Amino acid sequence: MGRVFDDLEIGEIAVQLDDQEPQDVIAWALEELGDRIAVVTALQIDGMVVLDMAAKLRPDVRVITVDTGRLPQETYAFIDEVRERYPQTRWEILFPDATEVSEMVSAQGMDLFRRSVSQRMFCCQVRKVRPLVKKLRDLDGWFTGLRRDQWASRAAIKKVELDHDHGGIVKVNALADWTNDEVWEYARSNDVPIHPLYEQGYTSIGCAPCTRPIQPGEDDRAGRWWWEQGAPKECGIHCPIETGTFEHEAKELI
Ligand code: SF4
């Protein structure tokens, strides 16, 4: 265990960092948490910008991603491309528990996520959230690509905050006040690797069966779980309702 912060302390730091550039926020976190913080990314554009900034400050920064077993082939190829681009970064590719996946799909089918919102969230829990939550227990902090204008549930995020859903570690949302245009401008001007599915009209990229390109005028996350009505466009890792109440409900589904 490294540096531990309390709510008051991290609140004061968040105020100090709120008008700072993302690189300053990332530099602060790397200085404070060193090897105990990692970039956690699904390889979307926001996460890639954070990775680029962090790798410029610390070339051997840790990078964590989850292979849910249902990712598009383009994502697998892209992971290798990114690793070549940042050769010193240290990657950890997480997998879901094989027994949990086996029990889930044996009982409910390979594509259970089409049947109900709770089954979709259960699939996200088993394939993505649980492996990541387990890994977060070994960290003192994580870098995310979250931004306030991505989705209503993200509107109040701070650039640094204590993540009480995951053991009170430091969650660093360095791009919190950036717009989508600012992210893309940085990516293009810094030659950041860009996931190839963006060229095909995707604006948010996740598992292959649960992600599609958006239609003109739709919200950026409309291509995720598009068949659901009124459900949060979240997998559960950033959403306390799903990691708490839902997990209990989901266990009943096995
Ligand atoms: Fe399962 Fe779809 Fe969630 Fe991937 S995005 S974990 S396939 S429900």
C-alpha cells in the first residue's frame, strides 16, 4: 500500500487541480502514486489520449485492459499496434473468471445480454467489471478517460477523487473538463493511435455484439446496447448502482 488520502485532502487537491491541464493532473498522480497507479483503458480515444500523456511523462507506465472474450477483432489487432507504439509501457490484459463465464453462458446462453437489461448487466459484471474490480484492489489509483460531457452520470466527476466503490483508491479523470473535439484535436496533433472502428462510424467502442455505429444526430453512446430502453449506457465499473445493488440481483440469475 502506498500513499493514502482522505476525503478532505483529496477534495483540496481536486480544487487545486481543477483548472490545471490534463498533463499536470497526470504528473501529480504519477509523482504521488508511482507504480501504484495504472492507465485503465478499453482503447477508446479518450483512454488513448490519457495513455499518450502518461507515457510521455513515464514511458513505462502501467496499462490495464480487459479482454471480455467478446471484443471485435479490430480491438485485438489495435492492442498490439498500441503496444508497439509505446514499447516501454507495461501491460496487464485481464480475463474474466473462466468458471463464472462457463456457468453464466451454460445457464443463460451465449448472448444472454439480449434478453433483459439485468442479464446484460450481469454479463458486463462477469466479463468486465469483476476482473477489473479484482485488479483495482491491488492499486492505489487508476487513470480513466472519463469526461463530464460524455453522459449524465459523469457530469459531476472531479479530476481527482476517491473511488469509494473500489476501496477508496484515487481515481484520476484528467480529461474531465475536455470536450470531444479537444480530445480528437490532441489525438490528431500528437499522432496518437486511433482505434480503426471510429472510421466506420463508431463513437463508442466495446464488445462486438453490443456496439454499433451511431446514426446521424444520435448521442455518442447510443451505439452501446442500442436495443435497451432507458437503461444506463454503462457497464457497471463507473456506476455505483450497478456495482452494488445489481450485483446482488445478478447472483440470483445463475
Ligand atoms: Fe457482455 Fe455485451 Fe457487456 Fe460485453 S458489452 S460484457 S458482451 S453485455
